[in-house]
Amino acid sequence: MKLVIAIIQPHRLEQVKAELYKAEVNLLTVFEVLGHGRQKGVAEVYRGMKETGNLLHKVCLEIAVNDNFVEPTIDAIVKGAQTGETGDGKIFVLPMERCIRIRTREEGTVAIG
Amino acid sequence: MKLVIAIIQPHRLEQVKAELYKAEVNLLTVFEVLGHGRQKGVAEVYRGMKETGNLLHKVCLEIAVNDNFVEPTIDAIVKGAQTGETGDGKIFVLPMERCIRIRTREEGTVAIG
Amino acid sequence: MKLVIAIIQPHRLEQVKAELYKAEVNLLTVFEVLGHGRQKGVAEVYRGMKETGNLLHKVCLEIAVNDNFVEPTIDAIVKGAQTGETGDGKIFVLPMERCIRIRTREEGTVAIG
Amino acid sequence: MMLVRLALVALVMVGALAPGLLAEQTPAPLAPAVATAAAPPVAEAAPKVDSGDTAWLLASSALVLFMTPGLAFFYGGMVRKKNILSILMQCMILCCLISVQWVLFGYSLAFSPGNWFIGSLDWAGLSGVGLEPFKDYSATVPHQAFMIFQAMFAIITPALIIGAFAERIKFSAFVAFMVLWATFVYDPVAHWVWGAGGMLRDLGSLGGALDFAGGTVVHINAGVAGFVMCLCLGKRRGFNGKTNPPHNLPFVVLGAAMLWFGWFGFNSGSALAANGLAVSAFVVTNTAAAMAGLTWAVLEWLVNGKPTIFGTVTGAVAGLVAITPASGFVSVLPAILIGIGVSVLCFLAVAYLKPKLGYDDSLDAFGVHGIGGMWGALATGLFASKLVNDAGANGLFYGNPTQLLTQAIAVGATILYSGVCTFIIYKVLDAVIGVRATEKDEVIGLDLTQHREGAYTILE
Amino acid sequence: MMLVRLALVALVMVGALAPGLLAEQTPAPLAPAVATAAAPPVAEAAPKVDSGDTAWLLASSALVLFMTPGLAFFYGGMVRKKNILSILMQCMILCCLISVQWVLFGYSLAFSPGNWFIGSLDWAGLSGVGLEPFKDYSATVPHQAFMIFQAMFAIITPALIIGAFAERIKFSAFVAFMVLWATFVYDPVAHWVWGAGGMLRDLGSLGGALDFAGGTVVHINAGVAGFVMCLCLGKRRGFNGKTNPPHNLPFVVLGAAMLWFGWFGFNSGSALAANGLAVSAFVVTNTAAAMAGLTWAVLEWLVNGKPTIFGTVTGAVAGLVAITPASGFVSVLPAILIGIGVSVLCFLAVAYLKPKLGYDDSLDAFGVHGIGGMWGALATGLFASKLVNDAGANGLFYGNPTQLLTQAIAVGATILYSGVCTFIIYKVLDAVIGVRATEKDEVIGLDLTQHREGAYTILE
Amino acid sequence: MMLVRLALVALVMVGALAPGLLAEQTPAPLAPAVATAAAPPVAEAAPKVDSGDTAWLLASSALVLFMTPGLAFFYGGMVRKKNILSILMQCMILCCLISVQWVLFGYSLAFSPGNWFIGSLDWAGLSGVGLEPFKDYSATVPHQAFMIFQAMFAIITPALIIGAFAERIKFSAFVAFMVLWATFVYDPVAHWVWGAGGMLRDLGSLGGALDFAGGTVVHINAGVAGFVMCLCLGKRRGFNGKTNPPHNLPFVVLGAAMLWFGWFGFNSGSALAANGLAVSAFVVTNTAAAMAGLTWAVLEWLVNGKPTIFGTVTGAVAGLVAITPASGFVSVLPAILIGIGVSVLCFLAVAYLKPKLGYDDSLDAFGVHGIGGMWGALATGLFASKLVNDAGANGLFYGNPTQLLTQAIAVGATILYSGVCTFIIYKVLDAVIGVRATEKDEVIGLDLTQHREGAYTILE
Ligand SMILES: Nc1ncnc2c1ncn2[C@@H]1O[C@H](COP(=O)(O)OP(=O)(O)O)[C@@H](O)[C@H]1O
Ligand SMILES: Nc1ncnc2c1ncn2[C@@H]1O[C@H](COP(=O)(O)OP(=O)(O)O)[C@@H](O)[C@H]1O
Ligand SMILES: Nc1ncnc2c1ncn2[C@@H]1O[C@H](COP(=O)(O)OP(=O)(O)O)[C@@H](O)[C@H]1O
């Protein structure tokens, strides 16, 4: 089992979700993050002073998948999120040892989906 | 050492925290996420148009624990979060290689607690 | 490849970022979390009733790095975030199996930076 | 049980008072308006509209209308994120509901000449309520202006109750409750105090109860109803005496500011003219609010170590509540005392009495409006002075202890009537449709479950 | 294409009407103000300023100014987080822009005595617009008070259009569009309806079109312009008929409350005096808003199972729109009918017509203001009564079917003129500077790309 | 050191002026109110309350009260999340504190007939301040109405200073500072300019300084105090010339809208009557605000490539500041010039001077109110015209260069007095209780550390 973490552009979330459904990956967790990468954001100006924090809005997806789903998941994310411009984001795959469904206390492969 | 990630219903957070204290797990990190799972949320309607995003408010817990604490932690979370209805959430256990306490730069098992 | 997760005091973010740049770690993802640790926060009082939730604002950093960057990254975070007082936070290092750059679909070491 | 006992007491009391009242009241043709005491006894000339008075009453009506959304934010900021829309909705639907009820029959029930208990339906649909002044209520402004000014009071009063049962009421039951409550509780009590021939307006040898802008009619009435409702409904699930922090304190402050701003219309507008009395009411209103806000902050500083903005605005609102009945009858130094008194009492009620007794008055509708209103009504009996308002009366400290008794009777009658009727309405509704939200709905939040909408998006 | 056809029809219609109008109009020296009908035919004494009337008109002007930020929050809460500042900016820059345009030449174009189509530049820079009353517009308040009251209308009207093209317009194009629109569309239409000698103020044997506070000038005018703009600009990218939830519904409610509050100045202030007519307008305004809010909630309850706060305040605003032209001419029961009618119509437009036709009127500027304004203008022709306003006219239900025709002509003329001119302005601007934001800018959000600032911080 | 030098200059200057002033002033029994110049020299009839004037003054008082919460949101939106409540609290506690101080002794110090420097305590507790008009201040409205209108000015002036030391002051020190500042700085300066016998109201052969609604008393006074305080307190920790983005820009806009709205009461209400002068003040107020907002946006467009809403509302507020002293003396075209001028000056101050000099005026209290107030006061000396206000004076451009000198003296006196006294108060307080928050408190945020409460919840 793996935990796939993807950081994407906020406005691509809908497409990514659509691609994931096509790949039959239906369960996911999403949250808002700030990303600092190669992408240069818009330099904000407040009362004449430039704000250079340069943290850009991104969306982070966490998806726990069984091993055979890793590749389709990655493909779906790339398909949905790729624009070809800097700032498209990254996918990280982490090993995951256990997965438990709270409702039933089922564990393992069956609990993931 | 493991990193336990749990996604639960927001309104069970208090109970989960209470159970964790009982299990002597006192340190944790919490944040708000949106979950997409089996649970069907309330379909929102705005000026007659249904919103079908279907991302539900959830709370994510991250708890770093020593190996012998993994089981008690899982038990506590399940106990606090289980309602028996869809949407109760999941627990993921990830291997963790190192843990450093910033204040003291202590590392390893001792730094976790 | 590792995923370095650091939980720090919000007001140290600027320093940590500065230290990371010095260490040539330029890419990171940040989000706001609530931490429950040893640190005792200010007990809030609303209309005479104490609020004892005791979850304090923290900032969480996620940084994917190549193995040779793990140590410098940890050093930089500690340098930027350490005040010596309870609440300074923790660093967790997780093994990471794959890293994909969405824009190019490059994978592995090269995709991290 | 306790409530049933209370009901009995009420009936007895009302029964005991009624004959005397009837005797006194029935013959007297429209006693001079005590509460709305601005009108001097004019010679029988045709009443003329004064443009300045009308301008002020219209401005005041707009200000009072603005208070209900103000209250929505005051309350809405206090609840958890998942329930703010339910509060906003409850307040705004009352703006809609009662505005319509009022022109259709509410105003008629409350203000048309009827008996000592309630008006008639003669003015239903505003028939007979025209654009000429109606001498008994306002000699210098169009009758409809008085009507619409009063409409705003009829809207905000039930809205105040919302604070008591926030976060756990079913919306359908809320609507039904409010229609009944407005009709069977608010309209009669308004009639008693302000209506031509109303029973508290002239208590015979006791004189009339003084209530310039609604201490009994508005605040006690709503506060007690809230108290009964929160007892009947029970606590919020998961409520353990610990408070949920307000999800958006700036909204609470915004609401309080809108309330303070609007309250100038509420109290000063109740002079029904842009004259010295209006000015005096304006001044004491501001002073009492300020002093009460200050007092609450100081109490917190002493008790909790730090003063809060939440406490300060709570105190200011409590001060506004307390000065309401007194605002046309007291001068500025008594206003300061009223402000101090109300914050001490409400602070005790909210921070000690409530946790002690363990009722869940979610946003302190009773603790602030009930307690504050009682103090204000009684304090009017202490500090009222004919020097401020010739058409009023002197209070205890100006040599007239009877006035305090009169005030106490008004307070008692309102408490009993409001308490009993609210209880009855609750029981009927609970039997018929059920008042409380289901556990699941409460846990998910009323916004999603009662209204299918969420207040804030997370991502976009 | 369709639009081009419409333009032709408009030209024909205007062409057909013009000669007759000219014939009727030109000789008649400043026909009595129908819309601003408060002024009685005074004997030729030197006009005197009435302090009460002036107080109310100044208060009303402040209230109407407050509506534009109200609208900013009403609209701003509805968009996605990344675009709220663009809405606020568009509204506030209009406050600035039109305030200046108005004193420089806008007021003169709209209100100085000119021909049937437009005023002159005689009053440019307010020359000749003094502190004495100007009898044709307001006999009892300084002329400049009337001017500044009208300024607020000139500000909010273009602001209403923003809802139609929200989240996708280039800011520079927005500014250019608004300057042109205010000058070439708003100012003439205001002249037609309210200006001395304006063509819709006296349609000869048809009488004059009744528009008390701006059903045609403000709401239809803006609503139709919005409709044309959203057709021209096309849909927002990613728009698939599904709605983006409002990012901050409490802001929507706050905005609606500010609008309701300010609307008392809008409608009641249009009496230009603190008299019975002002009171009547105040009462029907409140009633129609309330009834419309209630109706929308009920419709949602029936159709979607739950009433929403979003729907309720949308309904209330629609009610305010619809009562606007009628507010000085109808009594309270017709106001209730107008309120019911507008919510039914706008609900259908917003929830069925829009998805069906597939245009992307982002925040329903056309659906609420266009449709609501048309209903209101026509309903004035149904329910107007001389019993309410002697200087007005009777409507269909009071025995004068002609009035409905007159109203229909005013509606038609406004629709055609606004539609055609908006289209022309769009086309010119699109050719010269391009009106729509680039895809990239739209996707990142207008706040960052058009203004280099963000609404909310995440961390601190 | 520099400050000490300044203090010396001040003493010298005041010393030099005083004898002349005394000579001129002492005999003259209550010179005619220049600033509050609405009152015509009435024959000695018993003064009568005018309902229209009273209505407008009450409405204006409510509007000005509403400005302080407006300011709270304007400032509160600009700070970081962890400090917003401290701003709201500081503003609201001032509403409470000064309201009480004012009725107890502040009004007496400022307005009771005293000497050229300060009033007496004769009117303490409002004794002698009744419901009859007091001819010297307002011939047609109750004296208490004038008093409460002035109370609102006394509240907002210290609140303006908050912007300068935001995010780093200890709350206890704040309270002490404000009580002292209101009493020893605001009250005397108000007396100089507006009080009967005040030293700037009649500068002998120079005429009187013109300050219609508070350019010197309110804005320069507060702005300079802010400047001194931010120098004394030092920069916020971590401040490196880079700005923290405002945490909630919609709140900033909301606050600006409330300020604009309330400012109509501030300026137009200062006519103390609903007459032509009030209307004129209303018109120029709106125009200057609009033009200044526009100018700031244009400057940003030129300098930074994009106009911002933050800049636009900052400009509008600056415009309101600048027109304040001039509002009763200038006509609309000068108002436009005043609006342009203030935005240019304040933009330079905020975007260039501040970073250059490196002081940390957190929210530009000095940059906007100080600079804007000075420009406004001087511009009054340029553009004032007796055609607008017969009781005023002509400015430089209307042939009276002396007026500019008079204005400069008023500006100088205010700067010096305010600067010196603020410095002294700071030094005393810093020695006694310490003014600045501890590093730890500042870092955690003032909300939690000074008030034990947080503005927004994250989870619920
Ligand atoms: N090594 C990393 N660790 C953590 N987050 C990263 C890392 N690299 C990229 N990110 C995240 O991905 C986002 C996009 O990265 P960026 O470099 O801008 O685009 P691209 O991957 O197209 O070059 C960043 O804003 C950041 O949130
Ligand atoms: N495979 C997964 N990867 C990531 N998050 C998941 C996964 N499965 C479930 N979740 C999270 O857990 C939440 C609850 O899951 P859901 O399927 O609704 O309930 P249950 O686990 O009771 O069937 C989801 O909303 C989602 O946030
Ligand atoms: N075992 C843990 N698992 C998850 N989060 C932790 C853990 N230990 C600490 N944290 C996070 O680190 C923050 C700081 O920890 P705390 O114990 O207060 O400080 P210190 O590490 O200096 O003793 C906590 O608020 C919490 O968010």
C-alpha cells in the first residue's frame, strides 16, 4: 500500500478529480496549502510596498492506494493537472504499512477502497 | 517509529482526543481537510443549482509514535471516532525514519513524546 | 529520497525559510495546523468560560529532498525555528519511494528540485 | 413541573389583576400615552405632519430595521462555523415574516383600540391606518410612520430569542413557533404597555408602568421566552459547560456596532419627534451603553486577568438593553448607574449563574436581555424623573416609591405571561411537529441540514 | 445577430415615437414632475428650504451611498475567493468615478433643461446648481441636495451590472466601459424619465410613465446591460452550468442587509420630502421586500426541500427592485402582490431560464434586476392609485388601462436603448482594448492579476 | 532629542502667541462661532428647537458614532490575524471610555466658557447642559444634541492614533494613554478651535482659523500623536520595511465604507442644521473622497502597474480627511483639487517617505491623517470662499492671503502641542508601567496575550 501525495494548481482540482474517477480512484482527501517552488507568482503590492513572501496557493491531495493502483493514480493526476507551465506541482509516493477503516475496523487492502 | 495519520469526522475530535489522553498519547497535530469518500454528503443548492463537488469537512490527525504505541493509538482513535456510519474515516500508518525535537535537537524515540 | 515534515511556530516561518534558502533548499509546501504538545497555551476565556481545547497555531512544512540534503535541511530548520522554549516543534523524516514532476513527468532525484 | 407551577401563579395573578384593571380601564377612553410621552396635549386643531419629526422617525425606523441583521451577525459570529447560516436565516426570515404579519394583522392586534388585553382586527391590512397623524400615538407624524417604526420592534423582539436555542432547533418548528409567538405573546404585551387602553399603560392609582422603548415588551419578553425555550429544548449535544469559542469574533463586533448604531433609532426614535426628549434619550442611551461596556471590561480584568472585546461588546449591548425602558425618563448620571448595574448583574448571570444551574442558553439571550431588561425596568422605577420627561413619572429616588411597584408589576406580568405562553406554544409544537433538530442534523450542522448550504468555502 | 436585429427594432421604435414625442414635448415647458410628485403646485413665492425635508434627503443620500458597498459585499460574497477584491474594487471605483463624472457633467446631461432626449451642458461643474431649491425638482430642499441624491443613483446603477460579468472582465476595460455607459446610457435614460422635458415623463395623451425611484432608469437599464454584456463576453472558463458555491455567504447577507437598509433612502427619499408620501413609500418598500424574501424561501422549500438564506436575501433584494418604480404610487396590499410576483418570476428566471438558455449571468444581475425591474414597472401600471399619490395616476386595476401601456412603452424603450447602446460600447471597446481577461488571468483570479493583491492571508 | 527641540520651539511659539491672544480674547465675550458658522445672528428671541435641524444632528451623531467601528474594521483588516481583536478592542473601548469621560468632564473642558486655552469644569456631569439650544454653539437644536455630536468626535480622534502603534502596545498602557491624551490634548485643542473663547477661533487681526469639521482638532492632532508614538515605541519586531499583507482586505473595505457613510454626518452635520450649508458640505465631502480615491488608483496604476482596492479606499479616506476642515467653506471644484492633492501627498508619504525614513507607522495613521489633515487645513486657506459660507472667510485664491497664514498658525500650534504632549505622556507612562508589549506577547499576538481570546476558529 502507498500513500500518494500530490500538490497541484487549485484550478486543476476538478479535472484531476474527473481523471481519478475514470481510473476508479474514488476516495481522496484534499486540503489547501501554500507552495514555494520555481514558479514566480504575482508580486503583490500593498500601499506601495511589495510583498515578497511568494507563497502561492496550491491544493494537496492525499490518496491511499493499493500497489496496483499507484501507476493509474499517478497517470490520472498528471493527466488532470498538467498544463506544461511552471507551478504544475509534484507527486510524492510514500510507503504505507497499514490502513484501517474506522467504521468497521477492517484492515489492509480491503480497507483502502 | 511510525506516523499515524487519521481522517475523522470533525465532531468526533473531542472524543478522539479524550481517548488518546487515556492511552497516554498526548502530542498530536490536527488540521482541517476535505474528504471525498463513500459517504454521500448533503447536496447543497445555490439559487436553484445543485453543487455536486461533494467534498465533506473532515479533520486530519498526524501523530508520531514509537512502535509500541501504534496499537494503543489506533485503538483510541477507533474508539473515539467510530459511529458505525459511512464517513467515519480511515487510519493510515506510515513508517518514519527519524524524529527530531527542534527545541533540544534530541533525536529518536525520546524526541517523540 | 525523504519527505521531511516539520512542525514549527508560525512566527519562525520567515527565519526557517531564510535558512533553507541558505542551505539551497528552495522548494517547499506549507500549511497551517493546530498542535497539541507540551506547550501550554494561553487559556482563552469567553464570557467567563475557559476554553481548554488547547490547540495552538503551528505551521507545518513538507519538504521532499534527496538523501544528501536531509541533514542540511534538518539543520536549517532547527537553526531557523529554535527558540529554546517549549512549543518549538518537531521534525519527522519519512522514507519516500518516488517523486514525479507533473509538468514534465520526470521522475526521481531530478524531479525533486 | 416548575414551569407548570409558574403557569398557575401567572393565571392567578392575571386573574387577580384583571377585574380591577377592567374597572379602571374600560371607561377611560384612550389614556394619554405614557410610554410615548412626546405628544403634548394639543388643542383640538387638525393634526399637522411635522417634516422634522417625520424625518427622524423614518430615519429611526431604518436604523431599527438595521438592528436585526446586526443581531444576526452578533449571534452568528458566536456560533460554530457550521451553524452561522442558520442564525442569519432565522433573523432574516423574521424580517420577512413579521413585516408581513404586522401589516396584515399584528399592528392591529397590538395597537388598534380594543380591550385592556389586546387590540382588535379593525386595522387589519392597515385599513384605517393612514398618512395623517393619529393623535393617540403620534401627533406630528403620519400614522403609518408610527406603524412601521413599531414593525421594526416587532421584528427584533422574536429575533432576540434565537440566542437561547441556537444550534439545535428545526427550522420548520422555528417558523411555526415565531408566527405563534409574535401573535400570541408579542402583540398582546405590546398592547398592554403601549396600546391605547392597554392594561399596563394605566394601572389606576398606581399610575402607568413606564417603558419608553421596550424594556418589558421587547427585552424581558424575549429573554424569558428564551429561558423557557432553552429549558424545554435541553442542552446542545456535546455541551459540557465548556464553551465553544465564537467562530468569528469580528462578526460579533460588527453586529454589536450595528446594534449600538441602530439603538439610537430604537430609543431616541421612541420620542416620536425630533425634540429635546429625543436628544435626551439619545444621550443616555449612548452613555449607558458605554458605561456598561466599560464595566464589563473592568470585571473581566479583575476576574480573568484580561478584558476581552467579546465581554466589552456584550456589556455594551447589556447597557443598551437596560437603558431602553428608562431612556425617556432619566438623565445622564442615572444612566451611568444603570450601565454599571446591568453589567454587574449580567456578568454574574452569564459567568456564574448559568454554569451553576447548567441550562444551555447558547448565546445568553436570557442572561443579557432577560436579566438586563428586568434591571432596566426596575431601574426606571428608581431613577425616573419628571424633570426629564414631564409626561412620565418620578421614581423612588425622586420621591415616588409607588413607581417601583408599578414597574415590578409590569415586569412580573410580562415574565409570567411570556413564560407560560412560550411553554404552551413549545409543547403544542413539539407534540405536532417536533421542535428539536435530530442528533445527526445537529452534529452535521444546521446550515447543511436545514438549509442545504454552507457559509464558507475552503478551497475556492 | 439577434442583437443586431434588436438594434434595428429599437431604431425603428425610437424613430416612430420621436416625432410624436417632439410634438408633444417641445412646447410644454417643464411638465410637472410625475415621478418626483411630492411637490404641490405652490404659489409663486420664493422657495424656502424646509429643514425636515432637507434632513431626510441628506439622510437618504447617505443611505443610498451606503448601498453601493452593500452591493459590493452582496456580490463579493458570491464569487470565488480569488475574485472578491475585483468586485469590491469595481464597486468602489464606481463610487469615485461617477461621483466626479456627475458633478462635472453627468448631472447636467441628465437633469438640466435640454431636449426630450438629453439635457445640456449648462449645469456642467454644477454651475447654476445652487443651495436654493429648484422648483422643478424639489421645491423645499436645496438644489444641490437633489443633485447629490441623484448622484447616488447614478453610482449604483452601473454597479448593478457588475454581477453579470463578474470573474472575467479586464479592469481597464471595465473602467472605460463604465465611463461610456454612464454617459451615453444612464444619463439620457435618467433624463427621459426624470429630467425636465424628458420624453417618458410626458407621453402626451398617454400621460407620463410612472417610475418613482428607478425601475426603468436603474434596474431595467442595468439588468439589460448586464444581459448583453454576459452574452458578449461569453461564459466563465470552466463554467459548466454548475454553480461555484458563494465563498462567503455571510458577506452576501451583510450586503443584502446594507441594501435593504439603504433602500429606504432610495425609495422613501425619492419623495424628496419627509411627508406622507415618503412614509407610504417606506412602508411599501419594507413590505414588498419582506414578502418577496418569504416567497423565495417558500419556493425553495417546495422545490428543493429546504429554504436557504441565499434564496431569502435574493428574494428580498428582488422585492426591493420590483417595488422601486411603484413605491410612490401603491398601497400596502398591492405591495404584497408585487413581492410575491417578483420572487416567482425571478426564481423561474434564475433557476430554470438561465440554465436552460445557458448564458452565464454570473451573479444574476439580469435575473434579479432586469426581470424584477420589468415586473415592477409593469406592476406599477397595474396597481398605481391616485389615492396614494395624487400627482401620480391610476393603474389598470384602478380603472386606467392606458397606464399599463405607458409603462410598457417605458420598459420597451429602456430595454432597447440600453441593450443596443451596451452592445455598441462593448464592440467598440473590444476592438480597441479587449474586454475579457486572458485565460491565465481568469484562472489565477482577477484579484492577483488585475490588482496585485489578495483578499485573505492564509498563515498570518 | 529632536523631539525635545521641538518641544522648546513649541513653548516659545505658544509663549509668543499667548499674550496677544489673551489681549484679543479675554474681553471678547464669546466671539461668533466661525467653524460652526451655520447660526445666523438671530434677534434676541428665546431660542426655539427646530425639528428638522435636530433630526439631522441626531442622525449625524449616530453616523459619526458608526465611524469608530468602521475605523476598527478599516484598521483591523490590515493587521495580522493574531492582532485584529486588539484593534477592535482598542476602538470599542474608546467608544466606552470617551463617551463617559465626555459627559463627566471632557465636554466641559472643551466647550464650557473658560479661558483661551481650556474650558472650565462648570459643565461637569452635563450640569447646565440642557435640552434648550445654547446660542453660542447651536441656535436651533438642544444643547445636549451639540454635546453628543461632539462626543463622537472626541471618540474617533484618539481612535485614529491606533493605526500608528498597532500590533505592539500593551493594553493597560493603551487605556492609560488614551485617558490622558483625551483630557490633556484633545479637550484643549478642541477648545482652541471650537470652544467659546478658544484661542484659534479668533486670532485678532488675522481673523479666526477655519476648521469646519476637525482638520486640526481631529486629524492633525491624531496624526501627529501617532507619529510621535510610533517613533517612541519603535518598530514592530521582525519589521523589515516589508509589509505584512492585510489579513482581511474585505474588512478594510467594509471599514472604509462605514467611514465614508459616517463622514457625511461628520462634515455635513457640522453645519448643525439641515440647511444649504449642510448640503454644500455633503456635496464637497463626497466629491473630495471620490476624487482622492480615483487619484490614488491612478497613481498606483502608473507606479505599480495595477490599481488596488486597498489603495483606492486609502485614497478615499485621505480625501475625506482633507476635505474635513474645508467642507463648510469650499465649493465643488476646489473639492476636486483638494482630493487630487491629498492623494498625491499621502501616496508619497506612505510609499516613499515612510520606507525612506524607516519609521513604523503600522497602518499609516500619520501618513493619511497627519499629512492629509495638514493639506486640508492649508487648502482651506487657499480655497475658502465667502460665497459658500458667509460666516467663513475668503482664502488665498479668493483674495485673502492672510487666511493661509492663519491656517498655518493653527496647523503649527496643533502639531507642536500634540507632538509635545504626546511625547510627555508617553515618557511618563513608559516610566511608570511600560508602554510596549513584551517580545513574547508581540510574537504570540496581542489578541491572545492582551485579551485571552482569538478572532477566528480554525476547526469549528
Ligand atoms: N521538493 C519539494 N518539496 C515540497 N514541495 C514541493 C517540492 N517541489 C515542489 N513542491 C511543491 O510543488 C509546487 C509546484 O512546484 P514548482 O517548482 O513551482 O513547479 P514545477 O514542479 O512545475 O517546476 C510548489 O509550489 C510546492 O508547493
Ligand atoms: N483511500 C483513501 N485515501 C485518502 N483518503 C481517504 C481514503 N479513503 C477514505 N479517505 C478519507 O476518509 C473519509 C471517510 O471515508 P468514507 O469512505 O466516507 O467512510 P468510510 O471509511 O466509513 O467508508 C473520506 O472523506 C476521505 O477523506
Ligand atoms: N508526537 C507528535 N506527533 C505529532 N505532532 C507532534 C508530536 N510531538 C509534537 N508535535 C507537534 O509539535 C508541536 C510542538 O510540540 P511541543 O511538545 O509543544 O514542543 P516541544 O517539542 O518543544 O516540547 C505540537 O504542538 C505538535 O503540533
